[in-house]
Amino acid sequence: MNSLPFLHTLLIVCPLVFLAGFIDSIAGGGGVISLPAYLAAGLPPHLAAGTNKCSAMFGTSVAAVRYRMGGHMRAREAALAAAMALPGAWLGTRIALALDPDVLRGAMLVVIPLVAVFMALRGRKNAGEISTEGIPDRYLARHPDRRRTARAIGVSLTAAIGFGIGLYDGLIGPGTGTFLILAFGAFLGRTLVVSSGNAKLVNLASNVASGILFFLSGKVWIALAIPAACCTIAGGWLGSHLAVKNGAKVIRPVLFVVLAILFAKIALDLLGIL
């Protein structure tokens, strides 16, 4: 590690993690850019993953605060999912070396295009039709006795989203924020802006859980993680500002671009090109 030219490393990593923080704060998927940046700078894989997690959590925290201040986060829902993401990410990080990720990557090759098509067909749903439980209000109006059941379903789905995607973040990582946004929209009926706000808090929790494990294992280059975190914070603040201000007009196109990049990266990984 000491043999690495530190200034050269900074020049490679810092601009790319700024871009990663910017994209991640809008539509998730920043790890697709930031993790390869550390690898391109010459860091070994485990050190790259650990340093990436620790720097990313700061940018995610700034974006989460920005969404919360803008009123684009359902605090209780996000907190529940984040609480479940902690053990999920911890478990995922623990078993990452024991599980072959190629099986999951192969499944994602099928899932990601389907998700993209779903988002395109879903269009701009009227947020007024969605209740606090993620069930259409017009349905609950016809069946008021089922509101308690709907709430229980909403809580269960929220917990499952947090634990399941937290587990994925610990196992593989890139695309976590994107999948959280899609899950909150698809299963709980949230708008893209609210989904993004919720996703930031959940992603922060999973990053913290994984980051602590990497740190305790000595897999974090602190001298690099600090300036990288500053760049990630700047990118996260700028991206979340644009997302809060412009809503779906910014989030939707960036989301599709990130999905396309994720799909291409997974395909290339499976073919052994990357």
C-alpha cells in the first residue's frame, strides 16, 4: 500500500467518486463507478471494497439528510427498512467469500431488463391514489376493514426490502440504491423522489454494517478514504439537490442509465471480460 503513488491515486479516485456520489444520490448505482475507480488506482480488491464502503457512507448520509430536509422521505418506513438492512448487510458481508456470486449475477441478467420494462410501463402514477400503506386508497375506501391488514402487509414488505437488499449489498454491492428505489416504488407505491429518499437511509445502514466489518478486518485505507469521502459528499449533495428540486424529471432518466450500466457490467463479468 505504501508503494502506491498517493497523489496519482487521488487523481484517479477523487473525480470518479465525486461522479459516483452524484449519480448515487439521484438513482443509486454509484458503486458501479466508485469500486472500479479504486481498483483502477491499484488497490487490492478487499482494500478497494472496504475503502469504497467507508467513503460512500458519508456521501449517502449527506444525501439522506438533504432528502429528509426536503420532506421527501417517509421517516418511519425508511427507519424500519434501515434497521433490517443492518443485519442483512452484516450477514451478506460475512458469507460473501463463501457464496459464488455468479448465480445471483445470472439471475440479475434476467431481472434488470424486466425491471426496466416495468418502470417504463408504470409511468407516472398519481401519488394521490396511494395510501400510507402502499395500497390504493380507492381499494381501501371500498374495504375499510382491511386497512389494518394493509398496514401489516406494508410493514412486512418494508422489513423484507431492507433485509433482502441489505443482504445483497453485503454480498455484491453495486446497484443497491437503484434496487431500493425500484422496490419502494413497485411494492409500496412510493413516488420516485420519496423512494430515493427512503433508499438513502437504508443504503447508509447497509454501508455502515459492511464498512465496520471491513474496518475491523484492516481493509480500509484511511488516508485515501478521507479525501474520497469529501468528494463523495460533494457529489451526493449536488445530486440530491437536483433530485429534490426536479423530481422524476431528473431521477427517471438517470435511473434507466444506471440500469443499463448495471446490466452491461453484469454481462461483461459473466463473460470474463471484466
